[in-house]
Amino acid sequence: MTTSPVSSEPNGRIQRDRVYFGLMVAAFGFLVFIFGAKPEWFGQDRSPVVGFVQITVFLIGLAFLCLGGYISLAALWNGREKTIAADIGLRLISTGYVIAVFTGMADIFGATIADTPKVPYFGPWQAIGVQIGMALIALGMILVVPPGREKEERTS
């Protein structure tokens, strides 16, 4: 008999539904992120540069990805108390997203080295900043994953 990561208790169905809901939110976020990052895949590319709308769309998609991933992973805890690592993970997800937004929108916020550009420019430094933010988000997601049942049985 195989056991699912979600409990088979009466509230297990609610937890499973939360996992599925979180995955659907994350999948929607991924589609929005891809639409913002690569609009030419959808026949919507209108300019040679990455502009404000495109940056905004992929950052909104990243927000949905973070939210959906966290909802799914939090549901896997199944009502158990989260560890300190999981709490740190949530903060890393939030911090990574703030870093991604601030570096992605650096031209709009006026925090670039260049003289105020007429068209917001998503350059290599902004790309590196967004990648660093995404790496922190990924690390945070890993930390939110609940420990396996084998570890729980050993500690009991």
C-alpha cells in the first residue's frame, strides 16, 4: 500500500485540495512568467528591448509562482508545526522576490548607473539581480519542504 504525502485522515482531502490549488496557482504563474519573459513565443513581441510592461508581467508571474509553491508546500506540513528552517525558507522566498522586483524595476525606481533612460532598459545587471532573487526563492522553497516520514519515525 502506497501512502501519499498528504494524510489519509478526514482533513486529508482538504490538505490534498490545498496542494492541488497551490500547484494550479504556480502553473498559472509559470505561464504568466513565460508570457512576460518570452512574448515572442506567443506572437506578442512588439519591440527589440525588454520594456516596462514585459518586466511587470514576468514579475507578476514570479509572484504567482512563489505564492503557489508556498501554498502547496505549506499544505504538505498537514497541520504539523513548522521547523525554524521552514520559517527561514518563507522569509527567503519573500526576500528573493523583493530582490527580483527591485532589481528588475531598477530603471523605473531610478536606481541605475545610467542617466535616466527614456525607455526602461532591462540590462545584464538587472538580469543578474533577478537571477539572484530567483536563486533565493528556490533555496527558500527547498527549506519549506517538510522532512520525510523516515526522519519522523527515527525521532519518535
